[in-house]
Amino acid sequence: MFFLYTPSIYGFASAFIFLILAISSFNEDSFLKSAGWMILTMSYIIKHLPKFFILRFVNLFALILLLIGFTIIFYSYSDEIRFLRDLVN
């Protein structure tokens, strides 16, 4: 039985914002920050693609990419946001 999964407009909007942040960090900052934003962009695009039936593996892959992207972003921006340093101390 086919299940029509409609794409989320907010998911595509957030993926577009992440893409803009990736391009701007690629022009200004290091490759690690750019890679983090690109992984977040890819995970949001994969998660919100219109599918004719739900594939758990694709959603699991998007979740893994999302966790990797957030980890890279927190690691590379830890000096600016001082989030990880306060947790350790």
C-alpha cells in the first residue's frame, strides 16, 4: 500500500537556510564549519524529500547525518557560543 508523504515547507526552508550558512562559512571560515552546515543541509533535504512510501533506512540515514552535523557545528562553534566549555567545567 502506497503512502503519499507530502514534503514539509518548513523542512525545505530550513535546508535552504543551512545551505546559505554553508556557502557563507565556506567563503569566510574553515572547511570544518562548512562541512557541518552541508551535512545538516543534506540531512534536512533527505528527511523532507517527497516519497511514495516511507523507508525507515532513509529516515535513519537522515537522522545519523543530522546528529553528525550538529556535533560538528557544536564542536567548531564552541568558542563562540561557549556551550561545550561550560558543560565541561
